[in-house]
Amino acid sequence: MSTWLWLIPGSPFVGALTIALLGGRLPAARLPWFACAAAGISALTVAAAWLGGAAQEPLRQTLYIWLAVDGWQPSVGFTLDRLALVMVTVVSGVGFLIHVYSVAFMDKEAEQRRYYFYMNLFLAGMLVLVLADNLLLLYFGWEMVGLCSFALIGFWYRDPVKAAAGRKAFTVTRIGDTALAIAIFLLFVQFGTLSFDVLFPLGEGDWEGATAVALLILVGALGKSAQLPLQVWLPDAMAGPSPVSALIHAATMVTAGVYLIARTHPLFELAPGVQWTVAAIGVLTIVYGASCALAQHDIKRVLAYSTVSQIGYMFLALGCGAYALALFHLATHACFKALLFLSAGTLIHSAGGEHHIGRLGELNAGSRTVQLCFLVGAASLAAVPFFTAGFYSKDAILTAAWVAPVGGLLWLFAALGALLTGVYIFRVYLTVFHRSAEPLLRPRGRLPTPIAVPLLLLAALSLSVGFLEFPEGSGGPHTWSTWLESELDLAKHPEHHTTRVLQALSALMAVAGIALAFPLVRRERAGKSLPWQSFLQTGWRFDALYARLFVQPYHRTASALARWVEQGLIEAGLNGLTRGFWVMAAGLRRGVEFGSVERGLTFLVVGLQRGHAMLSATQNGLLSRYAVSVTTGTLALLGFWLFWPWGG
Amino acid sequence: MIPLTHSLFVGALLFTLGAAVVLLRRELLFLLMGLEIMFNGAALSAVAAGQHWQGAEGQVLAIFLMAITTAELVVALILVWLAYQRFQAICVDDLVALRDGRSEDSP
């Protein structure tokens, strides 16, 4: 099985290359299915890896040595251990479903070739990222997904707002990427290797650099996973097509930060302060995202803020040492958030590109299937007890947070987030689907199969994945965390009674949140808005703050530099230099060129012509004359050597 | 036993005669004959010198000279024949195609 490991990232990569290089030769109608096949082969390989024993023993494959500098030989090598197995399953599975969904969704788009090229390339990059057996290759995948994210957010780049959203995402994530690069450099300087196998056993000693490196890795993860304070790009990233939002900005790429921290967790355990910061940033982001989602009118922005908030839960779990639970929430979130995005996309599609939830409700564009799917996704996101996957994953994180340092506060924030989650998502559900007025748009007939199948599959997953891990102390199976125990330590939970109380409270929070959504929607229909509506809608005014702190000073510095340094100094200097050269050249032309050079050349030419005329007379073609010359010359030389007193 | 000086004298005489033929005559065939005579003079000197120092090299050199002149003569005769066929030239002064043509109009 190990020999086929390359096929997991390789198949979408080859697919992307083929689409880019030979896509013009494929019939346009086949292109989407070709891209799907590339994603499907990858998903099938992952399935084969499950059957082929990857769940027991890590699979390894080294394709080749990338660079070889003395003792340092980073390879293009893949390791499929349990952590990576979870990630590749989510990425390739959800990725494949979203590719299939795209076939129908992007049907009418003009530039499908570019779309599928980046989708396949993204999938390849993401799979390289999670399979990489060293930090350098991981970073390669990390940058590849960043590039594809940029290109797909700005897919409709002719709209300047959308192109700007792509640039914003690229620039903001770059901050995190730079921090991650510096962390990699520091690790290399300290240990001389970047391979995970060698690095992480080494990391268990006492090393004071651990704090700095962990902090830098955290910043890298914050950028990619859109956590405070680098979260500003994700809501704008919704400018891309809905499948892109589902795949990149909900299910896979934004969780790369979670994966990175889980992968490097020994380092964070050396720096407990940083680890606690992870949890603190997580809870702040939970409340931030949930509160902002409350006030949004754009359905996709609600989901984007919700993603920010849900990844906050994963960070909270990472910060509490509950890595397996973070991954569990990652997997369930990938299912239900992809489901929400895809059903929202279908809704927007059938409403002719309408994003506003109020107007979507008036249009009543959703069919029964879409409504059902959205309800399942929303319930799972709100963590409705017992039925949904979201309940099992989120609940476990909440109880695990209690035992962390200052756990009570962390729990309080997270529980508040859970309450708000129920409110905002059911606000959207009720506004969009439960409209008493006469609908303006009759729901169309059946959904196209490539849309319906992924929706229903994801809905089924959103309900069922949770049963892998029952709540602590409930007596149900803990398949997930015991299976991951060999690689990621078990989470600590509080003692039995506290756990029970906490579980009951968080279940109550979810239900209370949903209940609160009803009066909120009624209030909104009556035309009243939330308190602090604009503050929440603009994402706590982070954009304005950053514009004032960074963007405007940057622009001002740039224009000042352009005016003073470029025009005043460099351009004036260059102008002066040019003028000086002009003067010098004119002088030289008059003095040297017309004077000595030209005269010298004329002299030379005339001399050569005279010489030529003289020599030319001897070249008369008469053989006998030549013979006479040769003989005379020979005789003269002989005479010189033989008889001249001082010759020879 | 003929002294060395006598043989060398005859050789030099032959060489000079040959050279005189080459320099003074204009017919192509005469030029070739003159060349052959010059070669013979050289070969005679070589044989005489070999005899004088009791070595075989002089005779070897003479045989080589014969072989080489034969080969050279074959080529030369073909050229002479071609010169006659193409340019109707039997006289060396008729073959002046390699004259520097610009000598008249150069300043």
C-alpha cells in the first residue's frame, strides 16, 4: 500500500497539470468530470489506505530527495499516520463531493478550465500539506493552498471588489506564513533537521527557544485559520464561488492551522504559556465570530463568521491538550459546514445570485431538499443534543476546557459562543425558510443529481459521524480518541459529577440558543435591529482599525516615498546624471571624435590603401614571376646564412 | 671510387639546370620536366651522401623521392591536361586568373 501513497496528492496534481496543459483539447463538457475523476482517485486511494492497514501502522513513502546539502536532506516524502489519515479522509472525501457538486453548480460559467485547474491544484496542495513528513514540504503545501485560495476567491476577478477580496486574503495570510517560515528557520538552526520523525522526539528536552518557535507557529496557524487578530480575510473571502467557500474556506484549508498545531503539539507542551494563549485566542474568536454572525445579512458571511467561530473551538481544544477532540470537531465541522455552504450555494444559485437572507426568504427559493439539508447542517452547527455530530464534538471540547488553567473562564466564553451559535444559525434558517407571506418564486423541480448527492451524503454524515465518540462518562464507545491515543494524548476531563453538570449545561445552551432565535427573528421582521448592529456587522470594526493602523500609513508612506524619494531624489538625480552625460558626450564628440579619432582613422585608411596598391602590383598571376621571386628569395636567404659574416 | 665532391657537383648542376628550365621556359610541360630534373639533382646528392657515409638512408630517400614525384606528376599532368582542355593553355602565361583584379582601379 505504501507504494501507492503518492497517488493521494499525485492524482489531483496530475489532474491539475493535465487541465492546465491539455485542457483545451478535452471537450469542455468532459472537463468537470475529468477533474472529479482526479479527486475521486485520490479519495479511493485513501479508502484503500484504510483497508490496507494505514489505520494500524503508519504508511511511509519517500519519492525522492528534494535538496541534498551536506547532512541536510529534506525529502519529498509522505507519512500517513493516524493524524494524517483523519485529515486526508476529510480533505479527499469532502473535496471529491464538492468537485461533484461543482459540476452542476459551475455549469454555466465561462472559465471552467481555470476553476477546475485551481480546484485540483488546491486539493493536491492540501493533501501534500497533511501528508508531508517534514516541515519544508508542509510549508510547500501550505503556500500552494494559499495561492489557490487567492486565485479562487478572486475567481470572478473582473469585479474589482472580488479581486480585492482575493488580494486581502493573500496579504493577511502572508503575515502568518512569514511567521511560520521564521519558525521553521529557528527549528532548523536548533536541530539541523526538519523531519517530523527526528524533530519531535528531540523536542522533549528543555529548550528555551520553544516558546518563541511555538508562538511563531501559532501566528502562522492564526493567519491560515482566520483566528483573532488575523481573521479579517475570511468574511471577504466569500466573494468566491460557493463550492470554493465550502471546500477551502470552511472544510479544509482554514483547518490547516489546527492540523499544524496538532502536528507540532510536543513543542506547545514545552511552552505552556503559549498553549494557554492558543486556548484564549480560541475562546475570544468563538465569541467574536458568533457575535458578528448574529448581525450579518449576507448568508455566506454568516457562515464565514460561523467558520471563524467554530475553528475557535478547535483552537480551544488544542490549547487544552485535547488534540483528538480538536480533530474530531474538525471532521464534523468539515461535514456540516460544507453541507451548509453547499445548500446556501444552491439557494443563492436558484435565487439568481441573491445573498441577502431577508430577500432570500421573500423569494422562497429553496426546495424541500435544500431546506432539509440546511436544517440538518444548522442543527449540527448549533449542536442539538443527541442527534447531531456537532453536539458530540463540541460538547467534549467544552468539558475538556474546564480542567485547563483558568478553565472556568474559558468554559464560560465557549458556552456563550455555543448559545450564540444556536441563535445566529437558526435566525438564518427561520428568516430564509419560514416566511409566512406568499412566495414570489415557486421552487423548481428536482435538484440536479450532482448537487443532490453530495448534499444528502454530507447531511447523512453530519448526523452520524458523532457516534464515533460518545460524551465522557456516558458509557458509549470512545472509538475516536482511543484510536488516536497512540499519537495524540488523551484529553483530560473533570471528575464525573462536574462533567455531567457541564454536559447538561452546554446541551441546554444549544437549545436555549435555538429558542432565542424565534423572538429575534420576530423582532427583525418587525423592523427592529439588534443593539450595536453596525458594530457587529462590520466585524467589531476590525477592518476600519486595520485600515487606519496599517493600510493607510502604508499608502501614505508609499506616496510620500514616491513624491520625495522617487521623484525628488532618484528621478532628479537620474535626470542630472543624464544631463551630465549629454554634455560630456557632446564635448567628447567635438573634441575627441572629430579630432583625433577621425583623423587617425583617415590616416590609417589612406596608408593601407597605398600599401595595398603597391603590393597588388606583385600579384599578377604570372607563375614564372612567382618562381623567380621564390628562387631569388631562397638564394638570398641561403647566401645570407652561408656567406654573410654575422648571419646564420 | 668517385669522390663526393664530384657527385655533388653533378647533382648541383642538374638542380641548377632544372631551375633554369623552370624559370626561363613558359610551356607547362617544360616546367614539369624542369621540376623533375631538380628532383633528380636532389636525389643524386642524397644517394651520393649515403654512399659517402656508408648508409642506406640516401638510397631510401631516393626511392621515396621517386614515389612522391611520380604521384605528384600524375596530379600535375591531369592539371596540365585540364588547363589545355578548359583554357586552351599550353603556356603558363595564359593562366593569369589569380591576378589581383583591383590593381588597376585602386587609388
